Amino acid sequence: MTLRVVQWSSGNIGARTLRGVIEHPRLELVGVYAHSAAKAGRDAGAIAGLEGGPVGVRATADRDEILALGADCVLYTPLWCDFDDVCALLESGANVVTTRAEFLRPASLDPAIRGRVEAACARGNTSIHSTGSSPGFITEALPLVVTSLQRRLDGLRIDEYADLSRRDSPALLFDVMGFGQEPSDFGERRLNALTDSFGPSLRLLADALGTPLEQVDAAGEFALTKEPLTIAAGTLPAGSVAGQRITITGRRGGRPFLTFRANWFCGRELEPRWDLRETGWRVTVEGDAPLNIDLVFPVPLERMAAMSPAYTANRAVNAIPYVVEAAPGIRTTLDLPQIVAAL
């Protein structure tokens, strides 16, 4: 059965999910919502960067027009989450797959917001699911598989490495992530943001293992660029933040049990110097069947900006049929079958 899909926002990730829908054999693109007036009226194929010509669906900035389409699913990929928009979509009868992290674990949501969203799902007979590469795949899907080899799990650690020097996303890197800022401006806000994103995902994994976390805390450090550093998104002034290392730790019995550490950097000439790997992940499993797993993106740095959005976007596109078939409500990785790509 062909599913009718809307793309909501068309930034770095949204343009890639849009392309995924257009090229998918079992999905039909019926609408695109654009926050930018400059994109309203443009053909979806052009927004997605496709070379095959127009696809016949034009972006709109009219929210009501999108709600009236009667789509089976909306891919919701904005930079910020608007719960009013999410609830309106769900109430309209459209299921939602989002790369936003707010819905990774219902119990971690503010109770009032959770109640609103679940009520909207009930009225629309719809479901919503958060996914992506990180958090998502690397903090939930892969750990669930590798821990199936264990009968005793002493700890699991995920190290993420991301060279962001070729990512042309100024709003994300400078405004959201804090690169290029003075060290005094960088700190608690970033720790809270990462805890809000990755903490619920680690708690969900612990719930699945039957070992609920007693505490989740965050610690961070940053590194500076000595000289002005020009990257794809702009220029970082000398002495500003060019690297950040943030660790989210889920504890049991006061000891680290599940850990995610982000090593994100815009250059390698940092002060202090860090031991940095190529973009990708390292998963360390300590137990009675210990594992070290390296997942490296085999992409030249000059092509990384074009290729890396696929790691987040493709999983969201592949999840659409499963979310459409799911029972109404906020659905997690634990609620859905294993997501498999329909090629």
C-alpha cells in the first residue's frame, strides 16, 4: 500500500528526508511545509536537490493547507519543536515521525505536554515516534542488539566523533551548539540540551534491560582554536570554542552503567589537544561477552556534509510504515518492530 507523506520543514535533515520520500517505492509525497518564505512555492524536487526535474509538489507556508491534505504521515524535522503544531498534525489524522528527541521516552516528557500529545493521538487515532542516528540508532537500536549477547552487563559506553568543519549549517553550529562563542558563554546550556536529548534515550535502553537508571548527569569540557578558523558554516574567532566533549552518564549504584560521550569538533588544532578519531562511533561493551565496535563513516571529509544527513534522515523515512501501523500514542523503539529498509 502506498502511504501519503508530508515533509515538515526542509533544512539540512529535512531536505534529505524529502529526497528519501520522493525516491521511496512505497511512499507518495503530497505536501511540503516550509518555514522560509523563500522556499514557499518551490518544487519539492528542487528543494531536495534532485536533478530529475520537477516532481509536481510545491512547498507551502500555509499550515492549514498541510493539515487539510489527509496525509498518512508527516516527517517532522524542524530545528525547534512546536508542540502546538505536533498536536494539530496528530489530531488531523496524520501520524508523525520526527528527528526531534522530545518523544524518545514518554515518561521523560513534561506530564502536561505528554498528556496533550497523547490526547491528540487518541483524537486522531495516530502515533508519533522520535528516531534518527544519534540519539536513536546508536543509543537504542544498536545497543539492544549487542546487549543480546550478554548475561552480565557491567557497562556500555558510546563515543561519538563528528568533524563538523564541512557542515554548512551556521544556525545549528553557532546558535544551537555554541561553536565560535567565548568560553564564558559555553557551559550549562549545552549540558542541559544534551541531557534532554540523550538522557531519555539512555533511560529507555535501561528500561528495556530491566535495569532502570538511578541518576543521569552530564559533564562537559571544551577546546579552543588558537587562530581564526574558517569552516563551511563561517569563521570561528581566535580563542573561541572549536571543540566540545560532553558526557552523559546513566548511573546505577553510583557507578556509570550507560554512557554517551559526544566528541564534536570543527578542527583538529585545538587547545588543549584531544585524541580525535574519524567521524563515527565507538561502542564499548563490558560484560561476560565484552565487545569493542568501531563504526566509521567511510566518506572523505569534503563529501561529509553531503553524505552525513543520510545517517539521520534514512532511519526516519524507513520508520514511516511501522509508525503508521502502530497503536495510537507516543511509540518508542521498544514498541515498534525492528525497522528494516524497504529498498
